[in-house]
Amino acid sequence: MIKGIIFDFDGVLGDTEILQYKKWNILLKPFGIFISEEEYIKEYCGKSSSTEIPKLLKQKYPQIKMSEKEIAENAAKILKDLFKKEAKLMPNSLDAIKFFKENGFKIAICSGKNQEELEMKLSSVGLSDFFSKEHRVTESDAGFAKPHPAMYELAVKKLGLKPNECIAFEDTYAGIVSAKGAGLFVIALPNKFTINQDLSKADIVIKGGWPEFLKDPFSFLSKFF
């Protein structure tokens, strides 16, 4: 019996994967570096902005005269500014949240470097009131970023449920691996940045996103009952 729903944010609730991409080019422009969408999708999308991506950038672009820590901190500042100006919801994501709450599901969210960043993300699109503080999980809370399962393991624990009572909604390979590693069912909602990633580990892939899901949500959910 499914009792809990756990959401990723970027690309699932927030139409913000483009902002994650843009922040890196703003950061790297002074060093004469431009990352194409193709490169971002192939090498960086879905990976941790505080650990993995700074490390990869330093390895690939030795002309970057910042430490990995400085890269992460400056990228976070740029992202915060972008969210204030440009963040918006994925189509029908608010309707999806309301659907789950109205039908008695417990909800949680797994996203971001820390609680400050996650609150920034949620407030920028008006979702803060939908997720209680105790049901928000970040990389710093769990001790590991996705694809490690720790974030989802902690989210399930916070909901007071078992892994096989929860569905995760994800859009990236790393997120899917994280949730599956924690024992959850996974529904993938790919976007233009993640549509060509390996989504095969997800239980269901819905290419039409929330609009397709909401046409007949119980038909999708029935697969897990």
C-alpha cells in the first residue's frame, strides 16, 4: 500500500534545471569557458553542485582559478539570484502536490545542498507551505548526495514509513538510482535535460510529465498497490 510520495525539486516540481545549467556558464564565463547544453546533459546534470560538479570542472578546466569549495559557494550565490528572478513551476506540478495531499498521502522532498538552499527553492515558486520542515531532506542532512541512497532513506524515516510504501518522483539517472537504492518505487518524469539519460531503473517513465500523470493518476498508482 503506497502511503508516501517523495519529490525531487529541480525538473520535477520546479522548472529550474535550466537555471542549474545557466549558473555554471555565468560562473565560468570569466575563465573563457562555455558549457553547451549537450555537455551539461552528458556530464553534469543530476550531479551534486557542492561536491561532484566542482571536482569535475577542476579536472577538465585547469584554468579555473578557484578551489572546489569556492566554485560551490559562488555557484550557490549565482543560483540564488537566478531563482529570485526566473524560477517557475513545472506544468501542473502544483496540481499534483494538491492531488496527493487531498488523497491522504504523506509527502516529503529530497533536494538541495542544505536547508537554506531548499527553502530558497521552495519559496521562489510558492511551495514552502506544502512541505513541513521535518519532511525536507537535503544533502547535508543525509551526509551524501544522490546517487547515494542516504537522502531517500532519511526521507522515508522522517515520514515514518517503509521504503516499499513510498514512490519517488525523479527526473535524473542519479535521482532514480538514489531512490531505488533506498528501496522505493520510482516514477520518472524526464525533461529536455534528462530525456536521454538512462531512466531504465525507474518503475515507470512518464514522458508527458505531470499533465500526462494527472489525466488518470490512479491508473499509474495502481501499478504499486
